[in-house]
Amino acid sequence: MITTTGLELRAGSRILISEADLRVQSGDRIGLVGRNGAGKTTTLTTLAGERVPHAGKVDITGELGYLPQDPRSGDLDITASDRVLSGRGLDVLKAQLTKAQVAMAEPADDAEMDRAVRRYGRLEDQFAALGGYAAESDAARICTNLGLPDRILAQPLRTLSGGQRRRVELARILFSDADTLLLDEPTNHLDADSIVWLKGYLASHRAGLIVISHDVDLLAAVVNKVWHLDANRATVDVYNLGWQRYLDARETDERRRRSERANAEKKIDALTAQADKMRAKATKAKAAHSMDKRAQRLAAGLADVRVQDKVAKLRFPTPAPCGRTPLTAERLSKTYGSTEIFTGVDLAIDKGARVVVLGFNGAGKTTLLRMLAGTEQPDTGEVKAGHGLRVGYYAQEHETLDMDRTLLENMRSAASESTDTELRKILGAFLFSGETVDQRTGTLSGGERTRLAMATLVISGANVLLLDEPTNNLDPASREQVLEALRTYQGAIVLVTHDEGAVVALNPDKVIILPDGTEDTWSPDFADLVSLA
């Protein structure tokens, strides 16, 4: 289904994978894992045929269903339902059938009527061959299980939130009947019930599957093989094991490597000490030099295992001075077409406040944050800036980043008064250094884009942070850094998240529940709503 030979992938001059021979067969449910920046998304886009490898080749047989981290549909005017049906080409056939029905109903002579009837018959045969009305029922069932009700499916894509559009794309891929599914963070923006359903669906999937996910429960429930990308050695370690057995094997490997490293370091120390003693005698200088070279060879062999996985040291900005209530909003409302998202929302964000926004998918959480950030205008009401307000906005779809600009150019846009030296220092703290800062932002993985977006917040000096799903796409270590930053930040935070751990770290004092806009004092009773929102 997918076979790679001598695969080499690079990000700039950095080698991500070298000489990898990989194979995906029917029944393989592979978890593609590794640290942020190790090359998971780059690997998946290459296997999907959307990126050309630096070297080697990728052979694909059968149909692929590829869900990128940030899916973009070209035509935002089509309905969500038609987008899902396009997974099997049924959207075009449905439109043609409707047109043919109209043609049969129009006044015509016998010859024209015969042609219209024959055309309708051919289209109906094609429709039936693709599953027809039963397939439509399958699509509706998938959509329902992913939290997409009929009212959403009837709307044009442009009226949907980013999370809703992503669920439409996931539904489209699952409906497509592709031979191999390539899914990059499929649980992003899903509520708890939808994640439970998705686990069961993928666990019973009999074709090929490669999934990137930081949801360890999903990996434990679904995968029967693991590909681990080792960023230090530019290798793909293949484990023909389920998730728990993979974790056990990795721990065994780590213990073995630690033992080998300790033994080698003892030998290096012994060789170096002996060489130092022998160097004092001119007659043994040659032997001392030989021992030095042996010690250097051993040390070189340890280089790759000595490198530790780095984690960005994240600390949100020291907030700029501001008044008692830096941000308020009155009577905010938003409607898309005939669909009312929310109406009459009032809120006041006090200095240092901790606010979490809850509501079902599509209730307008992201829309509210965009209004507060000034990137979207309300239909009614207004957002008012208090004394000294400085907003930092983290967008779940990374739309605050210009994908055609370099990392350094995006940083300049966030802090034009800072020098390039200062910007490079911040980027270095977020693990972007050297020529990487001149890399186009669009080439970054989801986790790397998250780090860059966080870096722009750090340089901003914001006193009100608007954070929309800030822990999506992060590996566990990086996620912990974000959560620690939430705990220690001194300014105000308005948070939208499905991550219960992020809410715990925030320790909110207020909650806003959409679409009603109800504001209440936070209590643990609201905690159950977080993963369901």
C-alpha cells in the first residue's frame, strides 16, 4: 500500500530521516511518534504524496485518505454535507442528479425527454454503484458521531468554526473508504464522546492506517505497530508491537543504553587517566597518544546518546502596566446566514483575571476570542480597550502567523521595536536557531508552529492573553511547559480548551458559558464540561 526505499527527509539542511525503508500493509495500524520537530508531519505529508523527499522514493498503491493538521478546503461556499460526500465523489453526482430531475420536469419533445431520462438513469446507476442512498446514511452516521448535527451539515463551510471544519474533513476522510488512512492529530477539536467513538472506529479499521497523536489513550486503543522518529539519530525505529509493549521495549532500550553509556564513560575515564600518567614519560608519549585516540573514538560513539531531548523553556511575558479592567465587551452577537451563534454577551476582564470559556462545539468560543482580539467584528455590540491594554492572541489555526514569511519575519511583526539579536535569542529559547529562523513558516510542523506562536506572545509584553487550544499538537514535555507558564503568568488569561489539565493549571476564577454568555464564578462542578465542550 505504501513502501519507501532509501527515504531521506530534510528541514533546511537538517536531516530528519536518513535511508529509511518503511512499509504499510493492510491491517497495519501504525502510531507515528517522536518529539515536536522530529519530522512526524513532514513524514506524513511525504507519504501522502504532498511533499517530494530529499532522496529515495515512495511507492503508493490504492487510494489514500489524508487528514493534515490544518486542513484547508478550497471551496468554502459548498455545504458541509457536500464536502463529506465528496470523499466518494457523491457530491458531484447528487448535483448532476438534481439537474437531471429538473431537465425531465421541463417541457420538451419526446426526443429530448428520452435523452433526459437516459441521462438520469446513467447517473442513478453510477450513484448506486458508489453506495447511493445507503452511503449517504453512512456519511450522516459518521458526522453525528463526530458531533456534526444536521443543522451544521446544511451550512456552507465558510460559516463554520475552525474546529467544525476540521471535523468535517475528518468525516470526509473516514467516509472515503480509502485503502490507507493518514491522520495527523485526529482528536484535535473533538469532544469526549466523539473521541471515544473514533477510538472504536479506528481500532476496527482493517485497511492501512498511520496516525500521529499526542492522545496516548487513542494510541493505546488503536495501534498495533509503532514508528518512532529519533531526532538525534535521524532514524525511524520500527516496533511491531502494540502501544504498551512498545513503551516497555523503549524503556528496556533506554536502560540498556544508559548501562552501555555508563560502562563506556568509565572506560574513557580510565583511558584518559592512564594516558595522563604515561604522558609524563617521553618514552611512552606514543602510547599515551594512542590511548587518547581510543578514548576519543569511544566518546564519539556516545555523542548521539548524550544529546538530550530539548524542551522550549516557555515563560509568558511580564505584563505591561494596565488599568484595573483592561478589556470589556458589551452586547456582543454573531450570526452566520440564518444561524445565530450567540447574542447579548457581556464580559469584563480584570487585571490578572483567570477566565475559561466553555460551550459545545460551534457555540462560538473561537469567534468570541477573535472578537476580543480584534480580528473579527461582532454584528452588534462592541469591544472596549481599557487603560494600557496590550493583547496577545494565540489562534488554534495559527492564523496569526504568516505562512509565507520566515520565522524571524513573523517575530519582527510581533515586536517591531526589538532588534534581530533579541528576536533570535527568544527564538533560540524555543529551539529555533541558526538558519532555521530564515525558514518559511509554512514548512513547520503543527508543534513547531505552536512554539513559534508562543514565541510571538513572549516578545509581545501582553497583559491579556487570549489562548485558543494552546496545548494542541504538543508532545507531553512541551505541554507541561505551557501548563507551567499558565500557572506563573501574572497577567489576565482568557482560555478556550478541551484539555482538562490546562484548566487545572489556569486555576480559573470565572467561567463564561456560550452561547448564552452566562458568566459565573468558577467551581469544580464545571470541570466535567471541559472535555465535553
